[in-house]
Amino acid sequence: MATLFEIIPDLILCTLYIYLLLRIATASDAHFKTPFFVLLTTTGVYSVLCVLAYQLLLIYQFHEDYWTVVFYKPLYAGNSFGASGAMYGKVAIVIHRYFVMRRKDFSEKVLSMKAIRGVLIAQFVLSLLETAAIWPASYEYMNWNGREIIVGISRENTMILKGQAVLEYSLYIFCNSIFTILTSREMHRMRRMLKDTTATSRSIILQQRNMFIIVTVCSLTHLIKVVHQEFNHAREVERNLPIFEIWSF
């Protein structure tokens, strides 16, 4: 069970993030209705769900002999669902930024809203499928003041989730690295194309540079977390369960 000092920073940051997402979602400016901000907002919702579910798992003690146990797996799945959705969303954002930079007019609407809806549906379905190992799992217990409290799901199902996470993080590292480099090259190409000093050219360069900085900073900060998690998950999978025992043939 977590202390208040452990959860307060996350809750404060999460509250501020929710406020930011609400301001973007309710903004009247058409710029905030472009595919980039649609992807950013929905990815933010997944991130918030991940954090809130995780904090609720830390705050409460779940006992199988009490009705609260019915919330354990939904919260566990919510954390996994949110983490996966945020990951896929950030991959989509990085790829979208590259294709914007590839266009001659640098239009943010490189994808139609129909295509964006397809991306969002795929993001939702893939994230939902990754929770499949949670629902049939049994529980792991720990004795706490003479009572058995739930501290996780079964070892085998946990290893399945860790294996999925290793593959998912590998995908993120690959896509993030490749498309960030490619987008950087497109930025240099754009500067060469718009080397004149007209107000329109300066405005386009400034806007695209700012968007590139936003995407790159978000991607790199998440990349640090992903690399750290990748090593942790790979070590756990190797130490606890051979890969052929996770996926039987």
C-alpha cells in the first residue's frame, strides 16, 4: 500500500495533464482540431487512465473475501490498456509528424479524419487485446497484518504480459528512432526549400520547428522510460520463465 507522499506528485501532475487535455479538446481554434491534436488528446486519455488505475491499485488493499476484489482485474487491465494505448498513440504521432514534413505544403491534415478514426480504432483494439492474459489469471497473495491481500496476478500470466511488453517496447524504440531521424532530415530539407526570408516562409519554419520540438521532446522522454522498462522486462522474462514456456506451440 502506497503512502500519500508516493502518490501525491503523480496525482498533481495527472490533474494538470487532464486540465491541459480539456483545454485542447474544448478549444475553438481550428488548429486544435487537426489530426496531430486529435492523436495527442486521445493518447493523453490513455496515459491518464494508466496512471489513475495504477494509483488506485497502490492505494487500496484488495482481499478476495471482500467485494472490492471485483475491481482488481479491471484496474489491472485499465493500467495495461492505458499504457499500451499511450504507446501506440505516440508511435502514431511520430509517424504522422514525418508524413506532414514530407508534404510540399506541410499541411497538418495529411490524413483524413476517416483515416484518423481508423488509427484510433486500431489503437483501441490492439490495446484491448493485450489485456487478454489478465482476465483468466489467478491471484498472488501476501500476508499483511495477518490477512491475505492480493498483490498481483499469477506468475505465468505476469510473464505473458512482460513478454508482450518487451515486443511492444521494441516496436516503439524502432519506430521512434527511425521516424525521428527521418523527420529531422525533412526539417533540413524544408529549411533549404524555404531559405528566403519572407514572412510566410519564416512562419512555416517556426511552426514546423515548434511542432518537431514538441514531438521530439515527448518522444525522447518516453523513450528513456521505455528503454529502462525494456531492460527490466527482458531480465524478468529471462530469469523467471523461458520464452517457450510462455507461448506453447
